[in-house]
Amino acid sequence: MISPSLLDVVVVSAVLVFFAVFSDKGQRYWRSQYKLPPGPRGVPVFGNIFQVSALRPHPQFLQWAREYGEIFHLRLGPQTMIVLNTAEAADELFMNRSKNYSGRSAPHVGHDILSDGQRIVFLPYGKEWKAARKSVQAATGPGPSKRLRHIQDLESRTLLKDLLDYGDGHGRASQFCKPTEEVPEDHWFSLFRRYATSVVMMVTYGKRAHRIHDNPQLHKIYEVVANFVNVAQPGNYLADAFPIMRKLPDCLAPWRVKAREMHLWEMELWGGLLDEHKESTLKNGVSPDCYISSYLRSREEHGHAEATGSGITEDGWMRDKFLTYVAASVLEAGSDTTSSAALAFVLFMLSSPSALKKAREEIDTVVGDHRLPDFDDQVNLPYVVACVKETLRKHPPVPMGVPHRSEQDDIYKGSFIPKGSTVIGNVWAIHMDPVRYPNPTVFDPDRFYNKGCSTSWSSGPDAHDRDHYVFGWGRRFCQGALIAEASLFMICARIIWAFNFSTPKDPDGGCSLLPDADDEDGTWSDGFVRVPKTFPVVWNARSDSKAAMIRKISDDLQLEWQSMGLEPDST
Ligand code: HEM
């Protein structure tokens, strides 16, 4: 639950009793309340703020969805939050009425202060967002994502070799560490994280995350993401809910001072990456083929060789700090989410031996023993694709989505949605809808599998024939969905082809260390990106010949990396 300090409560109570009762906003709010969708009763002034777990809201939101139906409302102080619990409601508002619902309700502390207002994921719907979105699309749209498959192929070969070397985790203290959200460098989780970050690092800066050890940038990306998703969780700070608190001087607003420090800490990483890129381009006389290079080149051609500062120039070019943060958003958006989904896949496969057996039989029939699965095999591996989709359905990495905002008053099926409301597409509740997904708590890839037919991804944004909602909706739909799906297919098909993976027994007690995938508290992290906590796995090649093939491929790979001007793998 949100735990404000005594000082917060006193200051907020004093100012808000006045605010809620006398201000225009307050009057408009109370006047319109009778038309709002149903919702749980709150307390005066603070509303439902104390009923919502800031870091783990989705179980409570599911309960309310069951109680109130497809739409309910909450009050977080003076802010109205509208929660959409069915695909029909979310599609209608975010897709059909996207003009009104494509803004963001950005958390004040997480966006305005920590991110200095520059993270694309929380930008309001306006010209800065449009400039950023267009630039990212040029690097992640259908054409560029297809070209990136070559890198995903090579990086996943590195992952196989890393897992082979990891083996039973012998000699690694972290293999049997207690479940934790902080991933030790020598834990097998790090191998998947390296893969995910290296792919998006290639997209943004044209360089690899080629090693795990002695790679402070790689680890800091995950630290920054972990910090950001905690700070930005809706309702985490009273100053997010109560705009009036933003007027307090620094001495009464310690959260602001702290968030400014965090911003400087983040900028050491994000600004450092841009500076490093510019320096190496200057030194080598060539720049790698990537998002940042092509953006800087175009910007220079349009007369902005230098554009320091935040935001955009008068003619719409992103200045350095904004550019840095847009690249950072791609690094963040593509690292934790993709690795989290891949790790969840391993957990679900271990928890469902019959699904793993079926996926393995499919791969063995289609691919055989003498080559790795490839992208071209996807059409013939519908069950593997169904397993990935079911992982995303059962474990949406962002279970409450990213909140949208209503720009104007609106009515949905007789319920009033006031202008300025935070509007949440409750992915968790939609994915647990027993009508859409019978037995929703069961991991059942067969729900997406049609024997003999290839399984399409059907992940949106088109509302028709949509199978899950992990990538959001409408104009704010995830820009990395194609890249994420390609990565997940490649990783998942190849690890099943290559390894017998299993959970070791507890060396002390002898019992299984397989976590319970349904244990929300014990198995999954807090924060708006939900990641499995660490658990031990033994990675054994399925045969000596497969092990030999992985080693041979890895040796050849090093030459390929070098011929591309990229760092070879390193321990
Ligand atoms: C399994 C992996 C991923 C998941 C679950 C995921 C999920 C999401 C979600 C829920 C949103 C917000 C959508 C909305 O507001 O309705 C989003 C936005 C975004 N994602 Fe992803 N994402 C993933 C991978 C990626 C990757 C690999 C990239 C980049 C290569 C990426 C780039 C972005 C960007 C740039 C946005 C911001 C869009 C905007 O606000 O306009 N994502 N993602």
C-alpha cells in the first residue's frame, strides 16, 4: 500500500480539503460523480488511494473487475482513474476513439522530474511525441525489424553457447540464491538479459552488449529500469495524485530532491551513451548503422549539427537530451520486457512438462538434429508459437498496460469519463476473462493452436482477431512488438531444440526448487513491469553432437562479429 510520511498526509489534508470542496475542478468533479462508472467507496479527500497497492495493483484490480464488471472508477485524491476490464471496452475507447485516448497520464515524479519530461512512453499526445514516434518507427517498423533478424539469429547463437557453458551452474554461488529481483551477474537470468539488451543496443547505437562481466552499462540499464518502474508506478507518490503538492518548496518535498538526483544518475548512463557514440564516430570517421547515427545524420542535413538541450527545435528536430531519452526508452522498453517474457517461458515450460514435450516433438520433426531452428521454420512450428503466445497471455510483462488519458469528457455505455482521467486497459483482467479464455489460470497453449495451421501472432493493434493485449492499444501501441516476437520465437525454439533444462533439487532439503508460477508474491517482482524472481535451472545439451554443433557455431560466429566491425563474445 502507499505509505506517505506524516508530513505528506498533514500537508495534503490541509490543502486538499480546501481544494476538493471549493475549487472549480472539485465542483465539476463532484457534480459529475453520479454518472461515473461504479467503483469501490473511498475516504474523503484521498479517495481510494490507500486501497491500492502501488507496486502490485493487478490482483486488487482483478477483484474489482469481478465485482463491478467491464468498467469501474477509482479516485486517487482529485484524480479520476477509469479501469477497462474487457477487450471490448478497451478496443472501443483506445482504438475506435483513439483521438480522445492517445494521451498519457504521466506520473509527475517519474516523468516530470526523474525523466525531465523526455521519456517517450509518458509523453503527452503532441508534436514532441509525434517527432519521437516517427523517428523510432524508422528503426523498428516492419522493414527494419526484418533486417534485424540477422542480429537476432547471431545473438541467439551466443545465448546457446552461454547456456551450454553455464551447464548445471556448478561453482556459481548465485544458482541457489534465494529468489530475488536483483539478478546476480553469474546467474543464468543474466544470459537472457544480455541477449535482449544487445538486440536493442544494436537498434539504437549499433553496438553489442558483448559481455556480462565488467559491463557496467548493461547492468545499469536494468538498475535504471527497475528504479523507473517503481518510481513511475501509478499512485506511488502523493505528488502524482495531488498536483497541489508540486508547489511545495524543496524543504517540504524530499521526493523532488531525490528524484532530481536520480535524474542526474540516469543521465550519466543515457547522456554517456550519446557522448560515447559521437566521440567514436568522430575518431573513426564512420558511424555504425543504427537509429542514433541515421537521426544525427538527417538532423545535420537539415541544419542542426548541434542541437543541445531538451525537447525539439522549432522545425521539429529532437535535441540531444530528448534524443538520448528516446533511445533510452527503446533500450528500456526492449530489455526488461523481452527478457522477462523469455524467462517466464522457461518457467511455464518447466511447470508444464506435457507442453514442453509437445513443443520438442514438433521441433524435432520439423528441424531434426543437424541444424538450428530458423525464422523460416516459424510457419511450421505453430505449437511453439502458441506456447510463446500463451506465455504472454498468462504472464503479461506489463499487467496493467501503460495508462492512457482522456483528452475530453466522454460517455461509454452510459458511464461518464471525465476529461483528464487516467484510463487503464486492465490487461491482467482481460487475460483472465473466462469467456474469452476458458480456464484462464491454466497454462494451455492449445487455446492458440490449430493442428496443421500456422499460428499467427495476432497481437494487434488491429482489434479484429486479436489474441492478447500485452502490447497495448491504438496510436500508443508498442513500437517493438515485431522485434519482441521475433526474439521470443528465436530464443524459445532454439533452447527447446538444444537443451534438456530442468530445475535442480534443493541441495539441503532435496525438494524441488521449481517456483509456483501462480504465486504472485513469491515468484514475481513488484513494479509495473512484472519479472520472474531468480530460480535455479540446469542446462544440459540434449546430445553430444548438439553440444559440439553449438561450440562450432560459436567459434565461427566470432569471425562474423569481427567482419561486421562488432565486438566478439567475451566472458
Ligand atoms: C515482450 C516485450 C514487450 C512488451 C510486453 C511491451 C509492452 C509495451 C506496452 C504495454 C506499451 C504501451 C502501449 C500502450 O500505451 O497502449 C509499449 C510501448 C512501447 N514499446 Fe514496447 N513492449 C515490448 C517490447 C518492446 C521492444 C523490443 C521495443 C523496442 C525495440 C519496444 C518499444 C516501445 C516503445 C518505443 C513504446 C512507446 C510507445 C508510445 O508511447 O508511443 N517495446 N510496449
